[in-house]
Amino acid sequence: MRRLVLILAVLGVIATGCGGGDDISIDGEWARNSPMRADRGAVYMNIESSDGDRLLSASVDPSISASVEVHETVPAQGETNEDGMAMMVMQEVQAIELPAGETVVLEPGGLHIMLIDIAAPLEIGEKFDLTLDFETAGEMVLEVEVREEAP
Ligand SMILES: [Cu+2]
């Protein structure tokens, strides 16, 4: 299902007189327990911004996890495994850039939203609300389902 969310900052438009609304479109959202850490979960999705925007942060109810970070997965500096492959590590990013009209993919092994200190293991089929905070579009609440793999 493709979810088109129109976030027209109506009050902002009235207050400032400028029509700078940004449309954020999200699909393919899903969540799972982190394969690496039992106390973490990860959320993935495809995001597209009509006019260009930045995803600044995300949050969930404390009954799901204590905190939420936006992460990227990158090769660890100078570290390789026994096959000579670069070891991958996750690190927090300040924001995810959303160039106008481009689909940005959050997926395993790449960008993702990390639930830190989950309250309980995420059960397949469970759904929870994730709040996304965009620089221009503002806050948006997305219902995310826990799945074994991407929808
Ligand atoms: Cu992570």
C-alpha cells in the first residue's frame, strides 16, 4: 500500500504568507528486532520528499523503546574479518538528506532507524506508531508492523 501523506503546514502558510509545503511519501515500512543486539530494534522504509527535506529524528512511545536514533551502516576503519571483508559498524547520523523527488531507502545494511533499549522483544505482527520529524514537513506519525522481512 502506498501511503501519501500531505503535510501542508497550513498554519505556517497563513502566518508567513509563503506556500512552501513539502509532500512526504513513505512506503514499504517495517520493523524487526536487531539481528545484532537483542536490546535493539530497527525500522526500515522508503521515503520521498517532493521538494527536498531532511529527516532529523524519530521517536516512539517509551513502552516500545527508551530512545530512538537515526543510523547508517559503514565499513569500520581498518578492520576486516578473516575473509578480508570490511567489518561494518553502525553510527548515528545528524540527519538523512531527502533530495527532491528521489526515493531514499532505509534498509538492512544501510540507513535505518534504531530503537535503543527496547522494552520487550518485537513480536511478528505487532504494530506501533513511529513519529518522524522532518525539517520542513514537520512531524508525521507512521504505523509500522513488525515483520520477518521487507514487505
Ligand atoms: Cu543501528
